[in-house]
Amino acid sequence: MNNTNRCLQLTVLLLVVACQQTTPIDEVLLAQTQPTVLSEPVVEDVPSAVSTTTAVEPPEQLPITDLWQRVRAGFTLDHEVDRRLVKRELDWFKKNPDYIKRVADRARKHLFHIVEQLEQHDLPLEFALLPVVESAYDPFAYSHGRAAGLWQFIPATARFQGLKIDWWYDGRRDVIDSTDAAARYLNHLHKRMDEDWLLALASYNSGEGNVRAAMRKNAGKSRALDFWSLDLPRETTSYVPRLLALCAVIDNPSAYGIKLEPINNNAYWQTVDIGSQIDLSKAAQLADLKSRELYQLNPGYNQWSTHPEGPHRLLIPISKVVIFTENLANLSPHERMTWTRHRISNGESLGSIAQKYDTTVSTLQSVNGISGSLIRAGDSLLIPVASRHAEYPMTAEERLQQDQRYWEQQYGSKPVRHVVQPGDSLWKLSRRYQVSMRNLAKWNGIGTTSTLYPGSTLLVFNASSDVVRKLSYRVRQGESFAKIADKFNLSIGSIKSWNKKAAAARYLQPGDSLTLFVDVTSME
């Protein structure tokens, strides 16, 4: 082979090799349009059990065991802790940690149910603490303004919310019915008050009309319409800050030097359907409870038995439900109540018989199948009566009197009896007698925001001796109650209430001795 042919073969071979190493044009263009990716080192022979990427599962949430933590989780309001009025309430709570402990202990039995109800109504859980402000979590609390129960409903508002109030039963004190009514009422006020919770709270305390009037007044002066800008009654301007301060304390108790004992995030009691009327003392025996404990869980019942027409239910501690339901199932219908048979005499009516046996006409009609009011002498009526050894539930008045006797023993002195005058308020009286508003309210079974009615009497225990002094005053010639009242800056009603014997006489006589409780700071 000559050199020319060799050169030709070599050239062809080089062209073939070059063609095999050339990248196609479409691959080049594609590479220019792709983002740059940093190559990762190649790992060879990786065992199948080892994964190069590990999925991280979120940590499992532990169930809330402390009910207070559940309450905190449901807080939605701004507690406004930098406002002067809220700070003032916070200072009081810091100085009175025992108060928080007392109301927390009292709330222990019912707080779980209230939290459940508020959550179902989609309400801020700050309202679980509203019964502290309203009633110190005492379902038997009542005020001179006729408000009653945990949520302090007055009769008109209670009936507007569908609560039953009669001789046998008061739904304002029933924990289930009153809590449901309060939740519905708060939602109603929220909608009416432009979905402002603070205005809704103010309306709950002083009435929607008062808040609306304050808003109209501000609107007329081109002023803001929020709660903090309104000119509201003194009680209401303290009411809302007090709740906000309390919520701040519960939210972070250690920040205020308060130790808050945990409450189990479980129901304390369970509702048991009893089917028909039952003597409460009998029910307590069936549940192996003391009558007082059963009454405290079922404060809505006014008398010695449940209502003849319902509600046919009792709240029973969880630990006693099984034994109660078993014993109730074995109880014959006639054993549910203690009965007596009354033979009708000439001149008697259903009304007079009902009064004699401390029951109602409607009960006698229902039990004896009487549709009208006509009864005949010689016939007999079956009448439900309290069992012989029944422990009657104390009325609100009886509970208050018992508490006042206790405070009298604690303080070691008789209380000052103050007859309410026009313009009086708890705030004014607390400063006059140098006692706290909360104590003044507690001593008289009312709320700190309750309206005082002229002519009613308030008891003041442990009044400061530096301000109020007990005087024995001898009446002088020509003096009357009016002149003495004017002389010592007292009301005639107060003097008469302290001196009932002298008040019963037509005229004061020279030399008569009067007991006076005088505010020495008001004397010239």
C-alpha cells in the first residue's frame, strides 16, 4: 500500500472516532435551558435497611390533665394589664391570695361543666371566671336586687332566657340551666353590641339600655364608642377590669405571687335521670351522701324534694353514680316520697290545705288527679310530705344569717347596721367604714356590683375604730330623731334601726339613751 492510500485510511478513521464523541445539537440546547444542580457524591453498596432521608414525625400531644390549663388555652380576650383600672384590680388580687384559693376551691365541682358549655357555645373561656366576679362561685348567692345563682340572674332576665322559677325550683341556681342561659345571653349581647365582648360584658352587668345610652352620648360628642371611653355606672367600670385582672392572674399566677392548685380535667358529677319526683333526703341515702352535699350539687331545688313536674334529674358525684342508680332501680314508686292522707273538713280549700302542708295547689291537683279546685268534705287527699328525718335545704336568707352569725363570732363584736340611703354605693360605704367592697358584699350576700336599694339594711363587720365609733348618747330637751341625725350626720332610719325600742315610741324623751355609730371623720 502506497503512502497516499495510508493517509486516506487514517483520515477516514479519525473522522469516525470524532463523530462518535460529538454531542447531538438537541442535547446541547436542552442542557443550556436546565438549572444547575450540584452533584451529590455517589454512595455505592448502601444496605437496603439504611435510608438516606428520614421522615420526622411531629411529637404526640399529651392530654391536658389540669383544667386550668384548658381554661388558659381558651383565652381570647386582651386582658389590658397596662390599664390603670386593671392594675388596681391586679393589686387587690396580689394582696389577697387567699381569696383566689377560696373561689378556686368552690369552683372545683362545677368548672368542668361550665368550660364544656362555653366551648360548645364558642365563647371565650375568660367567661368561665365570670361566676367569680358575679357570685364568688356560690350557686346559693343572692343579692338585694333579687339576683341569684352563679350567674346572678334577676327574675326578669331569667324568664327572658327561659329559666323556670316557682315554689319548687329556681333555675337561676341550677348549674346546668343557668350556665346554658348565661352562655346564650352572652352570645345575644355580643351580637347586639357590635360583636364587642367588653361591651357585651358591660351590658351583662348594667343592662343593654344603659350601655346603649352611654354610646349614644359619646356618639353625639364624636367620641369613641369602646368600653374604656364610655361613661358607665361605677360598678360597671370596675366590673369589666375585675374580670380581665382575674383572667391575667389565672393565666400566669406565679407572676402575681399566687399558687393555683390544679383541678382535674374531668367531670366531678354526672346527670342522672330519676324519672319522677323524689324526696331529696331519700335520694341522698340512695347515693350514700350527706343531704347537705346533695343539696350543694342541686341548688336549684327550693324544697325538700325535686319538682313534681320536672326537671327529673339529679347531679350525683361520679364516684356515687353506680350505687345510686342501682339503689334507685330497686326502689318502689311509693317509696320515693313520704305520703300522708288528709281528710277534708268543712270550709277547707285546696289553698288552705296546701298552705298547711307547705306544698302547692298544683301539686295537690296533680297527685290526686283533680282538674279544678272543687273538693268535698269527707273526701281524702294524698299529700307528699318531707320524711321525718329530712334535712331541709337552707334558703338563701337562712344561709346568709348563718354566715353572719359566724362572722360576728370571728370578729367578736356586733356589726354596724347601715340603712341604705339614696346615693349610697358599696364603694362609698367601703370607704366610710374602712372595709373592702368585697367583704361588704360578702357579709350581705350580694355581688360587688349589685344595686343598693334605699331602706334596705347592710351589716358592716369589723368597721375601723378609727373611723366609726359606737357612742351612747343621752337625749336632750327638745331633740328629735331628725335633730340628732343632723347633728351626727346620720340618717333617721339608721338611728331607728339601732334603737328599735326608742323608735317604737311616739316621741323621744329627755334622758333617753341612744346607741349611735358615728363616722368621726364626718364630724366638724
